[in-house]
Amino acid sequence: MTGRPLLSVRELTKRFGNRVACCDVGFDLWPGEVLGIVGESGSGKTTLLNCLAGRMTPDAGSVIYDSNASGLVDVHRLSEARRRLLTRTEWGFVNQDAREGLRMGVSAGANIGERLMAIGERHYGEIRQTATDWLGRVEIELDRLDDRPTDFSGGMRQRLQIARNLVSNPWLVFMDEPTGGLDVSVQARILDLLRGLVENLHLSAVLVTHDLGVARLLTHRLMVMQGGRVVEDGLTDQVLDDPQHAYTQMLVASILPA
Amino acid sequence: MPPDPTQPVLRVSHLSKSFVVHAQGGLALPVLRDVSLAVSPGECVALVGRSGAGKSTLLRCLYGNYRADAGSIRVRHRNDNVELAGAEPRVTLDVRRRTLGFVSQFLRVIPRVPAIDVVAEPALRLGATETEARRRAEFLLGVLGIPPRLWLLPPATFSGGEQQRVNIARSLIVDYPILLLDEPTASLDEGNRAGVVELINQRRDAGTAIVGIFHDAAVRDAVATRIHDVVPPGAQP
């Protein structure tokens, strides 16, 4: 197997005062891989994700990204401007709460079009056409293009947020509990959508979830976190079907069978 | 280049596997001890042993679904010999994508995805066109007796036997050089069982190396070229 990792993380540590949120985390993410980070609330998953995505500065360690535009970059040593460009072009970030990832005061079309403008698209008609295509791909009626997300249901907002992130063909997408807080039927639709998009666009992704069913459906690999440390990692079905660590065994044994 | 039929494409050496249950104070349950097995193209090896002897565990170790504690599992993959015991996830996934197929007893249902797409997916992942993958999926579903009115429905509501046949179709849509079969005919009636036996024999005769668990003696006799006894560690001399 050849090639080089898309993301190389080494000895990443983040503290809040005396509390260690994540400690000495390291891994390589390869192109096309979807990595799941699982664990209970407070295990450090979201802090880790924020440090990976450059939204939070770690106390120690490094995150090296193989940028399509500029080669290997150290995410936490980039200038603010270059990091923002990266997050708007080659990366995506899907928040649990779509209101944090969308601009609630502008139309659905503008929400999708914004990232196209960030990558240099200027032709209004083309932006509008691409935005319409993406509404269709995330199963939102096309006549909602000019409506604001304030008028959308929770599931529609989440699908719009996904479209907003994927329209610029990012290489790497970070997702924080993308189906958290949604009804089960709405969740199934979003999972199916994400699964198809990840597969067809050959995306690489890091997905934080506490739902092992979501992890099984969407990820290739898992890291299990407890108390800020990675206690187990490996192929998703191996970690879930043959868990080695006491904490992973407890998590897997805690699922209610459907 | 077809594989050399005299050379094993799957070679298991001194494989051991225990389950350690932390909730039981770290209780260790040894399931496999020092298992060795080699399978060549065109062979179908039936794993035989009493219930609980470790047949399913062995099959799952071969697929990388269970972690081997010790020993080696080498497969012929992209004209190379690849070690699966302790392999990186991306290596195991690549071996599964191209070389190693697995038919489990039950279909893991994906919400909302129609049966035909469930079946076509492995072919699409290997670069088949949408049309080609669908054509092969329709052919397999037809041969396995799934009526066309079900093809566009998600298999969640199918019967156990229908789900199992969708599962078989999904695993046969790619010509994997190695196939692992865990009770592929368990919940099928006689007519459908014969169809599955026929498909397995076609693959075997075309040079696929097969390892399987076949509870039904008639099915085993029809497909197996060789028996491998699986003996639980406690019963070994």
C-alpha cells in the first residue's frame, strides 16, 4: 500500500486548567478513510475534533495536513487567514447543531453558494445552478432555494448544512454528532445520505459520535476514547464485534438490541 | 494472471484466539489454539466440529472481524502475500474489497437502501459502472429467486430466507478469489438451497478457494472437497 496520509496527528494534548481533555492522541488518516471517534460524553471526543479541525489550539502535539493546494501544512502553525481559507475550501465541518454551521439570516441558496464564492466562483447563474443541484442531492424541494433555514425543520437544516459543506468538493470533512438530537426516522435519512455522499465523493472524514450504530454504518475505523485517552482503535467491525478493552466491552454491551 | 492452482491462496499457521471478558474479572476463554490450514484455488474446505468448537470464530478471524492473538493468516492479494493478523485497517479493507468475500448468516440491514443497491455496492466500489453493477445484481437476485417486485425495496422487511439470499448475492457480485461462507443455506428452503449450492460449486470449479461452515450434511457433501476438523482447545491432547 502506497501513498501518504492525508492527516498525521502526533501527541496531541489539550487541557482546560487542571483537567486534561485529550491526552497524547496520535493517528494517521489515509485518503478515503472515515475514522470514527466514539466514547461517552466528557471523554474528550469533541475537544479532539476541534483541535484536529484547527478550531481549538492544543497545548502540545501537531496536526499535519497534506493540502491539495500547498502540500504538507502544520495546521496550528498556519496564519489565521490561511487556516480559514483551508476550512472553507479543502475542509468541511458539520456541526451537531445546524444553526451553528449555517447562516440563519440568508437563503438556502446563499448558504450553499457562499463556499463556491470562497473558491473563486463568480458567475451568479452557475452558483445558483450548483446550489439547486445540491438541494436536490440532499433531498430538499428545489422551490425552497430562496427560503431561509429559519423556516426549515431540524432534519432539513442538517441536510442543508451538509450541502453547504460538500459543495466545494472538500477532501476532508469533520463531523460532530451529525445526527444527534434528530428523530430516528430523520436520522436514518441523513445517515443514508451521508453514507452515499462519502462513498461517491471518496471523502475522507473524521466523525465524532456516541452512537455505535452510526459508527458501524459510516466509519471504516474507530478510536475509542475514555477520560481523554484513546483506549482502543482498529477496524470498525473488529472493535465492535471483538472489543478488547474493558471500557469498549462495556460500551458495546450497553447497546439495546433493536 | 490466474493464481497457480497448486499454491495455497490462504495459509493459516498456528492461529490462536481467546476472548477475555473484563466484566467477569478478566476471565479468558480460549477458543482456537494452534490452528493451521492451507486452501488452494478450486478447493472448498468444510469446517466441521461440534457446536461451540470455534468454527465461526475461525471464519471471523480469517476475515479480520475477530483479532487473532497469535499466529499468521496470509492471503494472496494483488499478486503478493499479505499478512492479515495484526494488519492495519486499510490493508484489511483493501483485501476485503478485492480478494476476500464473506457471507455471514445474517444480513446487516442498511436503512432505506433498496435490495438491488445493497447487492450492487461491492461491484461499484471496485469500479464497475452503474449499469454493469445493476445488471449483475439483477442476474444474481433472479438466480437466487428474489422476485423483481422486491428489488427496489429495502430488505429490512424481508423474511430471513430472503435477507440471506440478498446477502449471498451481495457477496457473489464480485469474483473474490477467496470466499468465506458461514452457514449460507441455514434459513433457506430446499429449492433455494439447491440454487445456492449450484452457485457455490460454479465458483469453486472456476478456481475460487472456499472455506465454509455447512450445517446441512447434504449441502456439505455437495460442495466440499475436503473436511477440516475444528477441535476446541480443551479437547486437544
